[in-house]
Amino acid sequence: MFEKVNGFPSNFLWGGATAANQIEGAYLSNGKGLTTIDLLPTGPKRSHFSKGNLSSFNPEANQFYPSHGAIDFYHRYKEDITLFAEMGFKSFRMSISWARIFPNGDDAVPNEAGLQFYDNVFDELLKYDIEPIVTICHFDIPVNLAENYGGWKNRETICFYEKYAKTLFNRYKNKVKYWMTFNEINMLFHLPYIGAGIVFEEGENREQTLYQAAHHEMVASALAVKACHEIIPNSMIGCMLAAGNVYPYTANPKDYWEVMKMERDSYFLIDVQCKGEYPGYAKRFFNENDIHLNINSDDLVLLKNHTVDYVGFSYYSSRCTSADPDILNNLTDGNVFASVINPYLETSEWGWSIDPLGLRITCNQLHDRYNKPLFIVENGLGAQDTLLDNDIVKDDYRIDYLDRHIAEVAEAIKDGVEIIGYTSWGPIDLISNGTGEMKKRYGYIYVDRNNDGSGTLRRIRKDSFYWYKEIIAQNGAKY
Ligand code: BGP
């Protein structure tokens, strides 16, 4: 009676995902302005800054600033796209650097050289029938907006973002169909500087600031959805969250309640972006915690009328929580999302738990909650690779991770979840967002670049390159 769903749809968008600040380099070339991320060094100060804890932005001398050179995609995009095409990519997720287009964020006119660069990249992708998937803002905003306006604390930033987004839609309307408004929008609660250009002042009510900034981002996102639909009629514009299902440590109902709270912390913004209104649990939270948001009545109409077309999300790990304070002391290390150590799961070298089934669970949860198409726009294993003689990189651990996760994507599709595509994170080695390091590698393509910025930048195919090429060629038939 019911047709059996078999495997991946024929138009499934296999590919890889990147972000401008983690690949481009050329951080001040051809009129680009400084972005917030350009001020983040490697080392411990990176996470300190990322959380918005320092009031001074001054970079220290003689340090390595990862985004300044990155892997030089700015000059090598043709070579890199040729390699993606060789793997058979159907899509490539990338972001546009806001400050390449509007160097200060509040400029009257856009920087033509910046616009032209992305035209060139899109043309190169389209030459190989690779669909560009574009994130409008992936963790970098012009420093001027952060320093002189307070980033997303300030309502004015909405207007600058809207102008920036409209500029992109008008310019690239014939080249780009898939858009995302903000990368991992929920990250602003965990890394406020990275997520929203926020630097806290002494004594500031941080929760109030964060929820107000979140409101501004959601209004900006709704305005982008509106403009995108008006300017590019067949477009698909989505939200993007850092996802990952949560397990209770025990069957104690109190543990399960903690799970719901943790999930709602992640889903809150997506609830608004998908359903068009603030959920009841958020209103209660604001009332009970003395959080008073400045919300115009027009904002609520905008949120209601311009919900997203699909849910983009990253999935690296599941999490685990408990109501027991003693258990809560036993947390995993190395991930911005704190989690109780789950005894059933192994972890990566960076302490991130590895849970392929969690990806199927996450897909099902998001499908049940929103009933919108999903797009898995990040998933992957950060690991240290060794370059052997004859340019060989034996990354069987990465193949194993991806294989087990893609198998669960296939299961989710069979469960009836609509999934547009899968772009694994960092198809070419790039700068780690969390650590700023090069040695945390995700790629199918090895880049000869070291943590201190040295290296030839040569590109080398890893074993996983040939493996992923085969998966795409078969359209995941083995699953
Ligand atoms: C996500 C970001 C990416 C990326 C990824 C991996 O949060 O959207 O930009 O970096 O995480 O994290 P990391 O680079 O810290 O290993």
C-alpha cells in the first residue's frame, strides 16, 4: 500500500561545506575590511575573545592570526573547485565575507572587487554543475559594526544586514538558488563575539543582551527571507542551527526534563524562524528572569510572514545531561556545548563524542518538529593526519566516521525525512573555528599548512577523497 523509500533521491546535493574566514585568506585584499574573526588569534585567547569577554580588540604583535592567510582559497579557488568537481560534488557550501562587500558594514556603496570575486567563484562552480549553497553570515562581521555599533546588540545592525543581503540577492540572482541567513544562529549564546560581534561591558546583564541580539538576528533573517523570495522567485532560503540530540543520563524524569530544557535552548531560535512566533516556554523564561525585549509590533508580523523554506543544520555530536549536580561535574572537554560524558560513546581526539545514530535521531526530531525539508550542511571528523611518502594520507578513521554517519542519513530518508543534501564540513583542510588550528583537519584534500602558518599550501588527495568520490558516483547506493 505504501511505496518503499529506497535510498537517496536522484537530485540529492552531495558536497562539502566551508566558511569564508576559514579558507579565503587575503584578509585585507582588494578593499576587504577587517572582520571580527580576523582579530582572533590561535591559542587560549581565541576562546576568551570568542565569548565576548575582552573589551579590547587590539591584536597582539607576533601572533598567528589564522584567517589572515587561511588556505588562500582567494587565489586558489580554481584549483580547489577542480578537485571538488573531480570528486563529483553536486553542491558546495560557502559563505560570503560581509566585509569584502561592505568593508565597514555601514558603507554607502558595495565594494565592486569583492562582488566580482564571488561572481568568479560562482561561475567556476557552475562550470562544473556544482550548486553554490551560500551562507550570508558565517561568524564574521565587519569590525566597525562590532566596535562602533555593538554588533547585533544594536537594532541598526538589522538595516546594514538587510542592505548587504539585498545586494547579494540582486547581484547573484541568476547564479545562487540556495541561501542560509546565519550560520549556527544558536551559537550566539555560547560564543557571543563570534556569533554576534558582542563584547560585554562591565556589569552588563548578559542574558538580556543576548536575547535582544538574538531578536535582532531573527528580524534580520526574516527580512532576508522576504527579500530573497521577492528578488529570486525560485530560491530556497533556510535557517541554520548547531544541532545534536540530547540524552538523559538516567530514566529519572528529572533528567528527561533537563534534556527538554537543553534542546529548547538550541531550538528556541529555530522555533521562531520556522513557526514564526516566540514559543510559550520562551515567554515564560523571559517573564521569570526579568528579561525585557524591545520588540516592535511590526517585528512580530515580519517573523510570522517570513519563515524559512528549509532547516540547515550542523551535526557533529549528541549530548547528554542530568539533573544530578554530581553527574554534571563529569563533563566532556573541548566542545562549546557542554555535555555529561556518555559512557556508551567514543570521542574524537578533541573530545567530541561520536554518535552516528544521533544523526538519524536528530533528523527525525527536526522533521517531526518543523515538517520542513532538512539540509545537513556540516558533519565530519576533525583529526590529525600524517602526510606519508609519495603524497599519501591514510585517513581510514575519517572514512569510518563519515561512512557510519551517511548510513544513518540513509536510514532517516527511509524513515520519511525529507533531506535535500549532505555537505560534509571542510572538504579541504581549513582553519578550525574553535581552536584556530590547522592541525584539526576535516578534509578529503590535505593542505600543506601548519599551525604557525608555515607550509607550501600544496593540495594533496587523501584516501577519503577517492572514497567520497565513489559514494557520490553511486549516489549512496551502498546504504
Ligand atoms: C561549526 C562551525 C564551523 C566549523 C565547525 C567545526 O561550529 O560552523 O565553522 O568550524 O563547527 O568546528 P571546529 O572548527 O572548531 O572543529
